[in-house]
Amino acid sequence: MLARAARGTGALLLRGSVQTSGRASRRASSGLPRNTVVLFVPQQEAWVVERMGRFHRILEPGLNILIPVLDRIRYVQSLKEIVINVPEQSAVTLDNVTLQIDGVLYLRIMDPYKASYGVEDPEYAVTQLAQTTMRSELGKLSLDKVFRERESLNANIVDAINQAADCWGIRCLRYEIKDIHVPPRVKESMQMQVGSGKTSGCSSCMGPGLPSLL
């Protein structure tokens, strides 16, 4: 009975490890081209080749010849611009207002070697970095400045991501905030202020994103 419980616990641990590493393992092993000696690499792709388990070279687009058995294609990196949706998350502004915010990240792999060996999953790593950076940058601004300085906020997030992602061989080209959801009570307060005209220059300070939210 103890042996059966141990087997059950081992199965649960194995299942959990497979779920957490499934994304990375699929990226590393699924859909990789086989070594057929003569290979044709498509444009805007970089194929990372290992020889006897060690990095050997990166195949350029066009005709390439590999040694059978010894050479193995370990990673395939796309050099095109990649668009990633950053999931919605909560962020607290400087004046303690909780916002629900999401965005879109545009990035490109600049160094296939670093993208293959510098991080387990480049896209997942950059997405997590974008979320943490966005929370940090929003915490420096009050609610009205979030709408007023939306472009500078995007630029600050891009700069912070590029500083951290340089060792991963990735460059963030653009970051755009898609939606900002304000709590209902704060939204009602804004509507009352706009309707009563008590807030001077409200339409300019709230920016173009506020009318769609209200």
C-alpha cells in the first residue's frame, strides 16, 4: 500500500514537472528539422546546429550541408518581428488606484545564439519582464498622468525591457498599452467631475484613452 502511494506521488510530481516545462520542451524538440545532410534554410530563419552536443554554428538561409549523426539541429529561431499579447494584470498607481491593464509587445530576435542558450523560453521571459516593468512604471505615476503620459510610459517600458533582454539576444521594438480599466467608483467620480466642470483642463489631462473607458 505504501508502494502504491509512493508511485501515485511520483506520478503527480512527474505530471507537474511536465506541465511546467511543457512549453519549453515543445519549443526545443517539436517541429525541428532533421539532419538530411543537404538542407535548405528559409529566409528570415536561423537554425542552430550542435555537433556532439555542443554548439557548432548557425545555418544561413539557403543551401547548407551537415554531417550525419554528428550534427543535430537544436533550435530554430524566427528573425521576423514577433507580436505578443501581454495578459491583463493589476497595477497600483502612485495615488493607490488599482488599474487593470494589458498591452501588446513587438520584438525581434537579434542574436539567435543568445536567444537559444541565454534563456529557456525567450517569448515567455520577455512577457514576464514586460508585466513586471509595467507594474513598476505605473507605480511611479498618478492616475491622471497615466492617461496624459501614455506615450512616455510605453517608451519607458521599452527601454527597461531592452536593458534586461540584451543578454537574451532580443530587442523590443515597441510596446503599446491596449486597454486600461478603471474601478467603477473611480470611473463614476471622473464622470461627475467632467460633468460638473470642476476639473480644469480635464479633457487634456485624461488623454485620448479616457473617453473610450467612460
